[in-house]
Amino acid sequence: MYIGVVKRLTVALCTALLIVSCAKQNKKAFYNTGIIYCSESNPVTFNPQLDTSSTTSDATSHQLYDRLLDFDPDSGRIVPSLASSWLVTNDGLTYAFQLRRDVKFHQTHYFTPTRNFNADDVIFSINRWRLPSHPYHSVSGGRYPYFESLGLAQNIASVERVNGYRVEITLHRRDSSFLANLATDFAVILSQEYATTLFEAGSPSKIDILPVGTGPFKFESYRKDRFIKYLRHEDYWRKSELRGDDNVASSADDFDNRSNVDANWQDNVQLNGNISNDDVANVQQLIFDITPRSSLRLAKLMTGECDATAFPAQTELEVIRARNDLTLAEKPGLNIGFWAFNTQRPPFDNPDVRRALAAAIDKNTLLEAVYFDSATRAKTLLPAASWAFQNDADDTAYNPVLARQLLANAGVNEGFSMTIWAMPVERAYNPNATKMAELIQRYLQDVGIEATIVSYDWATFRRHLQDGLHDSVLIGWSADNGDPDNFYRPLLSCGAIPSGTNRAMWCDEDYDSLLNAALQTEDIDERTAIYHQVNRLLYERLPLVPIAHAYRYQAYREELNGVVINPFGGVRFGGVEKTL
């Protein structure tokens, strides 16, 4: 079987190489000054607040924007970004952020800023997604799926401007994951001045189409199914910070108006690192070459048409490793691939039917056939890299006899039919959903179920999923931060159903109560114990079947330096250099 796969791959690569060799444009001049990244699809928007897909995050979050906080990709610690430091009250309800000065927004052919970043931009960016009454809330559809899935807007009591460079955010309830959520790909900071200009011109939706941020690259142009072009942000703030001493606060006294901070605040400023040049753009241009076919992306990488590529197929990994001019970086992924059941559709609303379907499949075979030793078997939603991982958690087992018995007891007769939706794009958590669906289809035949495999283009697929048209779906989730809540809440909480991230469309009050209890304490042991209870509840009620935690791979040419796999979200090219 493996030899056949290699032969097919060889034929596909030869064909793709021929296509690439026919390109007549001389791009040598560009190669000397820019990076070309072979992306797998089009972004849905140029504002990651509006979409949770990794395609959108890759194209926007770390190229165009900054956040108040960031994650160190190596340690996972929260580090300063547009907020140079922060304070938290002893009750955990109010957060004060000291903002960085002299941060410039992008100057583009469609907007020239007249001021630098300040508190007004933070307030605008947060209030847009949290307040339905905000003038920009309903622009571009008015859906903010990541924040909606967490119920974060409902927990924020206020966002207040203390002065031009200090903002205080007050919560209704303690939330031990709050800072982590402000460091995710979706918590980007937009330009309030640009938004006001567009609103007055009667074209507010352009803010999400023609983006303006503070990130290492600025938007130049986009042609659907072809390319996205970015230019280097010459005035990027990290460059100026590196020319002198960084301005990260070293004590609480460095806060503006420190005298206004009373004894209710924790004594020391939360500091998590110094300014680095990791995100400074060292190339003049960045191109996202939109190339849906994996074999063609690899061919472009091999010929130098692309400098890096998204989501290499599992069958291509050895080809990449064998070449001296290519590098394959890998890292254990903070992700989960799963098979979710639409629990709002009978008979999938019956836990016994869901248990039967889980018992009908052999997860080990799925891992061997689809992941090629690049993933570990999943027992729960959390991978081993999470601090709340439970090694002894209960797991489903392959037992077709039990599956038939449970189906019969539930009144599901021989010949029952259902659909398995297989996502049409490759992801680390499921590199070949169609192949996995075909394997599951055969397993279900063995227990008397006729399964039909359904797929659409990616945008249509996600829209129909949100509408609940599926019986079951093979999909997954990549963590946006290292907090366990980032797995449990978006994937299965009641509040995540409208946002579309809860693919099982499952709502359970006991589950939500446990998640809320876990956020009321900063004690890691207490939180871990609660998440173990969550794992047991999910095993008993089984809205989805965890299948795999996959490694993340990044393939790139040897000319690139500084490529780092970001375990918490989108790709970053700000700190990547190109040598010739």
C-alpha cells in the first residue's frame, strides 16, 4: 500500500513540477527581496476577530496586527506586546494595562494615520466585539466566533480609558484564562482613527477588507485564488524599541498615574519577558501564493517558486526530509482531531447511539492509515503538552459487537443511514478527512449503518456546519493559547453553539458548570481536578470521539532563517530572514 502511495505521489509531483516549470514570469528580482509562502486557501476576512479558521489567522494575525499580549512560542508564557506591563487586583476582577508609546499604524495607499497607537484603539477593538450597541458591531456580519464561544463579552463589565496610555478592564467574575485570551490570534488591535474615517465615508466594512494594523507587514493587494501581497512596515515599533533600551515597566512605579493604584492591586507588575526582534520584518515583501493542491505546493517549494509551504501532506514528509535544500520543522501540536455528532438531530441525541458509533471504529487503524506515525491517540480533548493532561483518562475501544447491541437497544435498525462530513482542506489535526471518512464508512457498514460522505468547498462547508445540516463531521481544533479552557469551552459549551465552533451542537449544564468553576481559581491543582471531572463526563455522554493529537510541521527552503512553529496559532514571518 505504501509503495502505491509513493508512486502516486511521484506522478503527482512530476506533473506539478511540469506546471511550475512552465511559469514564464521572471521572479528573480522578487526572490532577492521577499518571501513567498504557499498557502492552502483564501482567507475569509482580513480581520481575525471575525473568523476562527487557521487560513485567516495565518494570513492576518501575526503579519498585519499586534495584540496587547503575546505568547512566547517556546515557553508558552504570556509576554508583553502593545501592553508593556499590567497589574491585576487581588480579587482578580480588574486588569490595568500600561500601553507602549510611539507605536505607528500602517501607512497605505488607502489610509494615512495622523496619530500613533493609544488607549482609544484598545477600547475600540474590544468594544466592537463585546457591545451589540457599538457602531461597528454589526459591520461585516456582526459575528465574532471566538469571543462568542467563550462568552467573554458577557463577563466584561467595563473597558475604561484612564489616560492615553493606560486602560483598565473590569470583569464580572474572576477568569483565570483572561490574559491568555487577550494573547490569542483573535484579540488584535485595530485603528480607531481608520474606523472613524471609514464610518464617516459610509464604507465601514472596508476595515475588514483593506486592513490597517501595527504589525510587521502592511497590506498591499489581494486576488482571490491567486495571491496576497504585503509590504514591510518600515516604522514597525519593535525596530525602534531595539535601537535603545526597551520600555517594559520594571516595577509598579513605572505605571502612569501610579498614585491612583491603591492597595487593592497586587504589589508587582506582571512581567513576562523583554522586547526581542523576533517579529521585525527583514524582507521587503511577503507573498501568500494561494495553492490548494498539496502536491503543487510541494513542487513549488522544491523548485524555489515558494520559500515555505502550508500543511505538507503526510505522504510528502519523507520527500522533504530527503532533500538537502529543504527543512522540515516539527513540534508536538496543541490540537485535537475528532469525530463530532450533531446531538440536536435524532438519533444522535441519544448517548447510547453515540457510544455505539464510537465502539464501531478502530482509532488505532485510523491513526496508522491517515497520520503515518505523526500523531498520538487521543483519549480526551487535551494533548499531553497541556498542564491539565490526564494520562489515565477513560477511552473508547473498538467493539463492533457492543456497537450492534447498543444500536439495537436504541431502536436503530439495520440499514440506518447517516452522513459523515469530511472537511475539504488539510489540517495538522486531520491531514486527510476524506480518507478517514472512507475508513469509518466501512466500519459502520460492519454494524449495519449506511454512511454517505459529504463535502463542499471550505467556505460552504463551514457555513452549512454552522447551520447544523450535518449528522456527523470529521474536523478538529488547534489551540489559540495553552489554557485548557481554550479546548473545552469553544468546542462543547452551550455558548459556543451560535458561534459555530461547537460542531456537536451539544449543550449540557453540568459541563458548563464545571468549566465555570475551573475559572474561579488560580490554583493549578484545583483546576486540574475539575478538568478530570470534565473528562469523565465527556466519556459518559460522548458528544464527540477524540481521535488524534497531531504533530505540527513547517516545510521551508534552506535560504530561510528564523522560521519558528507557533504552537498557539498562525504562522509568523515578521522575524524570518532570507539569505541567498
